[in-house]
Amino acid sequence: MSKKRCLNRGDFQALDRLLIIFAIVLLFSSPVFSQTEEVEDDMCLACHEDYDIGLSFTKHQLSVEIPNPNIKIGCTSCHSGGEIHVEDPSVDNITNPANLSGYDAVSLCSKCHVVHQSMDNYGFDNHSNQEINCSQCHSVHGGKQALLFDENADFCQKCHFETKTKFQRRSNHPLDQGALTCLSCHRFTKRQDSNLMFDMERTCQNCHPENSGPFLYEHEAVNGYAVGGSGCVECHEPHGSENDYLLKQPDNNLCSQCHIEHITQNHDDLWQTVWSNYSCQTCHTETHGSFISNLYLDPDLPEKLGGDCYNGGCHSLNKQ
């Protein structure tokens, strides 16, 4: 039966020496590109002619072209490995941010662009889960202020082709007509949660203020989901619909999702006449909210349809 041997002081000293030797070998043999390397931009541009032109007048303009720059920006700020690349010009020994994987690309860009991390953009949305590279939306050398591939954000449709087809429906948001872009509604910086349409009803109100209120009588469907930011899309398809006004369901089918009892009993039982064929919106026109009726009824309904809806005693503008 063998006896266990305890390490003595000499053993620990020998182990320390081995660790020091191992660290020195790693230090001088590791092929890691230096992040503090100094390669003059003129040396890079001698081969890569005019690559600096696309950077001019953008946030990535080379520091050598700016008097008293606040931050140093050079070719090797993004393309590490410059010193080795000068000696051996090969695509294999220079960093090309466009070829990096999603997280590595964000790590590189976030050295300066901290907003995508500090605002929880990366790691909390579908773009980061798909390992999407920054360069799939941004063109650093493209010469545009926002560094986007195009100002119309057509690059979104390369991946979101299913959403693209919705804009071809009969009722649609005028994306293809050029009245708005994807970025008119969708924000990817300065967000506050994982939903790309955080505070959606407020986003809709930017273009539709007449429906935003506040009203004396608010429709619960508009504000009932305000915290989650999905009030408007409870009834509307934001990209496009085959129904009028981007509605998810036609006619009474939409209202019946919440008001099934009113439609099947009150309406059909009381109006077993031609009026039962009218849609809810024929009378309840103030569906977003009203200053007059807590039933969201049109005060001019008698003049529009003919008859004496309110004065005859059958109906009232407000539910008591």
C-alpha cells in the first residue's frame, strides 16, 4: 500500500519557477494583435486608396484630418493587426470587422459606441440572438452620417421579407410610397426594454395625434395595455391589412373580441330589423375616445342615417 507524499517547500519553489517560465513563453509566443499598435494611416492608404473618403464628414473621420481631435481614430482602431499586415499583406492577418461574429463585432464597435451595450440593446433582442453583425446594417465607409446602408432602411427587408409582403396589402402603412421607413417606428438605441416597439401607442401618436387624446371618455382598448406598449395593435395591424384602417378583423368581428355579449344579445335582439345589418362602427364612430359620449356614439348620427335616434327616447348619448 503506497503512502501519499506531501509537497515540501522545495516542491513549491520548483512549481513557482515552472509557472514563471510558462508565463514568459506565452507572452512572447502568443499571436495576439496589439490594440495599441501604431501604424500610420498614410501607410494603409498607400494600398487602400480612397478608403478614407467614405469616412469624411462622419463620426469615423480619421483624426489626422481633424484639427485638435477629441479622440484618436485611425485605420488600426478598427482593423487590428496592422503591424503584421504591413510586413505580410494578407487578409488572414488583419481584422475585418465585417467578418466578425455578432458578439465579437459588437465588442469591437462598443469600444467607442457604448450605447448599444449601456442601453441593453445587445443580448436582449432578436438581432443579437441571431448573431447579426453591425455591418449588416451599417456601412462604415459608406459616407452617410448615420452610417446606415441607406436612409430608407431598405436593408431591414433583407431579413424581414415576411413583414415586407404585408405592406402590399390593400390597407397599409405607406412604406413603399416613401412616406416613412422602418426606422420611423422602430428604435434600436435608447430603448428601455426588450420590445423593439416600446411605448408603441406613443409611437403611433407621433403621426396620429387626433386619436391620442386625452379624451373625456377614454376607450379602454386604447389605454388598457399602455404599460406593455401594445394598445394600438390590439385592433390594428401596424404593417398592413386586407381590412380598412389596418384593422385586424372586419366589421363586427373586431368588436366582438371584447363585446361579444353586446353584439349577440343587445344588438340583434333589440334590432331585428334592417338596423341589425349595420356594423358597430356605423353608430359608435368615436372608437378611440370621445368628448361627448361615453358610449362613443356619433352625435350627428340622426342627420346621417335619418331618424330620431336620441330625441325619441330610445337612445342616449351616454350610458347612465
